[in-house]
Amino acid sequence: MSTSQQTACLFTISAPSGAGKTSLLKALLQRKPDAFTVCVSHATREKRPGEVNGKDYNFVSVEKFESMVDADEFLEHAKVFDNYYGTARQSAETLLQQGKNVILEIDWQGARQIKMKLPDTISVFILPPSRETLLQRLTDRATDDESIIQRRMQEADRDMSHYGDAEYLIINDDFEQAIYDLECLIHSQGLTKFRQKLKNRDLIASIPQEKV
């Protein structure tokens, strides 16, 4: 493993539908474009209005997705709301090798798979301030009918029950505060002794070692 890959961090960001993780990541990426990069996942669902293929998701057919699963091309994959989502192994590894902090915006199932395969992954879970707020956010989208909204709330309850899998929790009540919290979290990982020693080898090597 190269030094750049060792100093780069892999983050998983999970949240129930409507908690605001996509909006948070987009806002932070606009403000701090050099802090991290988002690894675009593959998905078999239909594009929503305003979404761009290759930017929001790599939209593929079910047949194509299943062929990639058979070829073991995914670092993680899962079925959510009758659709398949997955992170291509090569996409994530290439970005890490370039020394970039990588964020995987995935559900709890995918985050759990990643953590099992790559224990150094930093897992983050975003929660809404309340279930009532979450329901209002889903309703305000105006893209789903009542039956779909209720189904999403049931799935959200199931998703939120897995918050304990994560190492860090961010409550998205105040949007600006949540952005700040996420920015601090990402920045702090580069300050660990392990990564600082790798990035500043000459300095560390020059420091006399006290004899015990």
C-alpha cells in the first residue's frame, strides 16, 4: 500500500431517507472541494428530476448490476426499496491511491459490509432531530404519494435502529452546524498520530528519541 493511500481516509456516511445526508455532502463539497471526494455509487433505480448520470449515481440496468456482482466488482452492494445499489471496488481504490479522502454515501447495510472488509473505515451516521421532522421532510419533497411516504417512514425507523454501528453521530437539526460538525470530523482524521507520522516522516525522524 502506498503512503498516499495510507494517509487517505475512507468514510461511510449513512442515514435514513430524508435525514439530509446528500444535501450536507453537496454543500460541504462546494465549500471545501479539496477536503474529500465522493465515490459515486451504482444504482438500478430510475433517475429523479435534476439527477445526473455519473454524478449522483451511475445508473445501470438490473442485468448489468447483476453481472458486476457475479464478477465480484463491488466493494459492497445491497437491495433497498426494490432497487440495487453498490460501490465499485475499483472506483474507491483508485481515489484512495491518489491520496484523496473518500466518502461512500451508502445505507447501513453497505456500511457494515465495508467495515467488515476494511476495518479502518470511519463510519458516520446522520440522524434527524426527531421522527416528526423526518416525516415532514419526506412529505415536503412532493415526489412520492402517501403510501410511499409511509413505507419510507417504516424503512427509516429500521435504518435508524442501526445508528449504533457507526463510530460517529451527527444530528442534522441546524444545517450549518451539521456541515461544521462533518467538516471537523473529516479534518480531524488527518491529525491522528499514525497519519501525521506518515505525512511528516522527515520531521519525526529528526526528533531525538528519549532513552528509557
